[in-house]
Amino acid sequence: MLKRLVRPISPSARREERIFYLFILPWLIGLVVFNAGPILGILGLSFTDWKISFEGLNFIGLDNYRSLFADDTFWTSVGNTMYITVGRVVLGTIFALFLAILLNQKVPGIPFFRAVYYLPSVTAGVAVALVWIWIFNPQVGILNHALRTIGIKGPTWIHSTVWVKPSLIIMSIFTVGPNMIILLAGLQGIPKELYEAAEIDGAGTWQKFTGVTLPMLSPVLFFVIIISVAASFQNFTEIRVMTQGGPGESSNVLVWYLWENAFVYFQMGVASAVAWIIFLLLMALTGLQFRLGRRWVFYEV
Amino acid sequence: MTVKPAPARKIKDDLPWYRSIKGRHALGVVLTFALLIPLGILFVVPFFVMLSTALKTKPQIFQFPPSLIPDPIVWQNFPDGWYGYGYIDFTTCTWNSVKITVNNIIGNLVSCTLAAYAFSRLKARGKNFFFGILLATMLLPNEAVLIPQYILFRILGWNDTHLPLMVPPWFGWPFFIFLLRQFFLTIPEELVDAAKIDGAGHARILLQVFIPLSKPALATLAIFAFVGNWNNFFGPLLYLRTPEIQTLPVCLVQYQGAYGNTDWNLMMAVATITVIPVLLIFIFGQRYFVEGIATSGVKR
């Protein structure tokens, strides 16, 4: 009976199967030890009052989640995360697309410009975050200096509760390099015949863009948006180096909230609940995007 | 009798020059450069600010209005910043960063190449299932698994050593596996068949056919891994306590924490030094790099 259920398989196929599992073994171990195990472990811990040591660990049910939902700071951090994510993804994607179109023009020197535009993406890190503190300096920073020369009195940027989130979004615009390259590759994959056909039908530049470029590029745009949302959720370095969640709580994002709870207040149980909420929120957002994607993403048949 | 062909009608050339084909092309080129160049300058501004601050005197950095070009140029800021504060030893931090980064690049390349080959070329039951899991873990936020990983490493007694940073890369990285698999799929099946006829096993096919053909993708992976590990901040911040084992980003932040806003010129000098390796690797590898990213994610 069982024999009939298991598909007969030739010895060479069986050998190939063994090699398959041998080759993916390192990743598989990593998956269990560093990903699947932890994500389940943390689910369990989120139902406990665990501090930093395991002694006196109690099962407290949904209390961590309840107290989170009653905590204003938590909701502030959810709101800030959404604000920054929407800003980064919308502006970042538009800007990346704009740069990709620019780099897709047939003019000399494109590889040079491509490298220059990509550069800030590879150097993102503590060193560059420090530079941005200096750029955003209200008095001697270059940004406000530039604004002053055209007669605008700049805000106090990362020192302002209103402007700190826009500041972080502006900064992220400089790191759209990978998205730019992926979109550029997408643009180059659109068959020229489609544009020629559109021209014969009398389409202008804008009509070609909305009628050919955007639909043909939509699967790539979709991919870029999904990746950008995930990346935006994980943005920790800039917050830690530049704002520490402040001023006040105006740049307190979920990752920062998690970090403070876990490694400053040692509320590990609460932090575990936050980790799970981040995970679920990201999954929900991705799921939502796949649903919405059915309406606007165009796949060739 | 032959019919004389009518003289070709002269193409109307009363169009203004900017509507003619040539004119429109020229305008397009000019407009493109009018956008490319200012944007290029904009993207270099952060580096310029970093370097210019690094070369200024202390009074000059707080000068109002701010000057763009340092005068005088103080090269001495570089050694002063590097050796300036006894207890932050940048030479040791650099060595730690180099050690971890090199190990992690090799670990990632080995583990991800194996898995990518399996996912792109080998047939097995359960393959689609595991590939689905691979895609799902690409979206898993690092921070979500950080706390349990932290506990795990504490139980293993690895905290305050380099092991939590150096061991996981040997167990693959979903995004890299996916990227490399996409590239491997573009290698023609005929090459594999030919190698099989010659009696090559999978290990040899991988080593002698796939790896030599995948240099752009492997270079991309190596650069990604270099940048990611060199700039990694969360991991070292979490696991490392002892000053002697810190990596560069953490050392830089200690500098900031210790001296607030006072010695920005020295701090920027050190920051510049830490960015130079990334710049060099990127400039030399960017041709491969761009090609490698372009093949990822897009074709599915």
C-alpha cells in the first residue's frame, strides 16, 4: 500500500536527490538553527515575563501583547514606522525609476554616472550616518547653508520633532542604487517593437510611458516595492547613530522600540512580542501587496 | 521609350531645427546631461562634506557661514584621529573588521554556491517546498530573530567573541542563494549534458563549469557580502563587549559617544578612512557588480 504511494524512483534519480540535500544541507541547518527555531522560540517567549536571566520565568499568556497595545509609545513607533516606510518606498521607488530612465538614455558616459549614483548605497553605514548628522546641522550644515543662499530658512531637521522623519526619508533617497539597477535592467528588457508599434499608433512620449513602459515594468516594480518595504522596516543604524529615536519619540520606530526593550530595559518577553509583531506586520503588508498587485501588475502571457 | 523618373520631391525642410530628427536628438542629449550632471554632483555631496570636514581645523568646522573648501588643509587630522584617543584602538578594530569580513565572504560564497546549484540544477522531491521556504525567509526581518539568536549564542558561550558574527555566514544567506540561482539558471543545459557525457559528477560540473561561468554573479555576491559585513553595526553592537574585539563601525560610534560634537574633523577623518576600502572595492568591481544585480530578481 505504502509502496504504491511512494513514486518509484530510479537509482540515479535517488543519487541526485541525495546530492541535492547534501548541497542544501548548510542552508537547511542554518534555517533550523538561526531562523525557524528562533522565530518559534520567540513566539513562546513572547508569552512569558522573561527578563534577562531565565530564573523566575513565568507563563503570562497574552499579557505582553495586552500591555503593548495599551502602551502609547508602541503605537507611536508603529505610526513612525509606517510614516517612514511609506515615505521611503513611494519617494524612493519614484526616484529610482527616474534615475533608471535617465541611465537608459543613449548618451556617452552612462557607466560613469551609474557608478556615481550607486556609490552612496555601498557606503551606507555608521560613517555616512555621521556625515549626515553634520549635513543636517541647522547652523553650520551644508543643507541649510544651501537653502539660505536661495533665501529659505531651513528647519532644524533631525533636531525637530516634525522634520526628523522627512530627514530620514531624504537621506534614504541617496541609497536607491540597487533598486535603480534592477529597474534599469527591467527597462532594458522591454522589447523595442512595442515602442515602435506605439509610435505608429501615434503615441507621444507620455503615452508610451504609461502605455508601454509602466505595464511592462510592473513585475519589476512590484519586486522592488516588496524588497523596499522589508528593507525600510529593518532600518536601525541611522536611528541608533543619528537620532536614538528622538527628539522625544518622533523617530522611535519598531526596530528601535524592540532594541530598547530588549537590550536597554531587558524586557525580553515584551521585546519578543514586538519581534513577532514586526514579523506579522511585514507578512501582512507583503500579503496585502500581493493582493493589490493582482490589480496593477501585468504579467506577459 | 523610358519614363523619366519624377524628381524626388524635396522633403519639406521648413520645420524649425528643434523639431527635425537631428535637432530633437541633440535636445534630448542636452536635456539628459542637464539632469545627469547635477544629480551626479548631488550624490557626491555627502563624500565631499566628509572629506572637507576631515581636512579642516576645529575652528573652521564651526565657522559661519560654512566654507566648502578647507583652508588650510590639515592632513594631520588623519593620524591625529586614528591615534588620538588611547582607548579606542582603530588599528585593532580594523584588523577585527578585516578578519570577520574575509571569513564571512568566503563562508557565504561556499555555502550559497552549493545551495544555488542544488536549487537551479538538481531534481529532488521536496525541492519546490524548500524553495518556497527560501523565498519566505528572504523577507524575514533580521531583527525578529535577533533575540533568540542572542540567547542561543549566550547558551553556547559565544557572547563577546567573534563567533556569532563569523559562524552563521557558513550556513548560507537566502538572498544570495536566490541571486546566484537566478544566474545559474541562465547557464545552458547543453553544457551540463556535455560535462555529464565526459563523466563529470555534480561536484566537478559545479567547480569546472558553473563557477568559471558565474564570475559576475560571484563577484556581486562577494561585494554585497563585503559591504554588508564591513558596515554591519547591529551584530557587533549586540555581541561584542570587550574593546579589543570591536569592529570599525562600533569604534566609530564610541568616538561619537565619547566626544560629542567636539572633534568632528578628527571623527570625519577616521570615517573617511573606513569608507575607502568600500570605495576601492566598488570602483574596481562595479562592472561585474552591476551586471550581477541586473540578472537577479528580474527574471523569474
